[in-house]
Amino acid sequence: MKKGFTMIELIFVIVILGILASVAIPRLAATRTDAEIATTVSNIRTLISDLSSYYVVKGEFGNAKWRDVTNVPVRLGNKQLVKNNTPIVTTADYNGAYYLQAGGLNCLVIRVKDRDGARPAYIEIAKTRSEQNKGICPDIINAEPIKAFLDLRVPGVTPIEEGGAGVIVFESSISIY
């Protein structure tokens, strides 16, 4: 008598493996999305903390460069990684805007403004207009810490990005949690 598996037994095993794979693969993709959201939230927290610490120590941003303040990767509008010697505060291209990417998209725009007369120094984080509804961006924008921040308004400071921008004034104790 020959020992081995029949064709029916092999087909059942393949069907069972197919069912298990169809359940596991979507869960794996969801885990990857959750990790990307968590990384973006962590990067924003780190960026705010680093910028706040620098401002507390120096009292102004002046000609501060990204390498002097943080190692959070930010990009210019053309998706080029910002070089370490790029000034934090600039009014050059993109209206002084830098972008925090997630999933290869510019989901959030970041602007750092130094003290200007009576206006305090602040950081503005806003939804990007062009990519806010693409890919992973809606999930990041609707993440609870980001959503709470984007809804934040500070009296006397009007963000450049109307309708979807949050502002942290460095002289205050407001923080993202």
C-alpha cells in the first residue's frame, strides 16, 4: 500500500491556506497604516518639542538651521529632503513652508515664524491643500492628537492656511498630547 496524500486532501489544504491568507493580508496592511500614522504623530511631537526647547534656550530662531534644532525629516514643496543647513525661518519659496511626509505624500505643512514686533514666535501646522484627501493623509489628519491640534486657535495669531491649521505659540505652555 502506497503512503501519501490524495488530491482531495491537497485541495482542502490549499483552500484552507487561501482562506487564512485572505484574512491575514488585510490585517497586515492595516498594521502598516497604523504604524505610519504613529510615526507621523511622533514626528510632530518631537518637532514641536525640539523647536520649543531651542526657542527657550536661545530666545529667538534668528538664523537657526534644521541641523541645530531637530533631526525630524522635513521636505520642501518639491519633495526634496531639507538639507541640514537650511534655515528654519524663511520667507523664500513656498511661503516659508516645509512639509512632513507620510506614505510618500505631503500631508502636513509646517511653518515656523520668529517673533515679529508684538506678534510672538509660533509654529503653524496645517493640512496641505493638494494632498489632504489622498492616500494615508486623511487618516493622519483625523488621528486624535493631530485633529485636536489642527482645531486649536490662538488669539492674536492668524495662520496662513485658513480652515485647517493649528498654531502653537512658543511663549505659551500649549502642547500636543
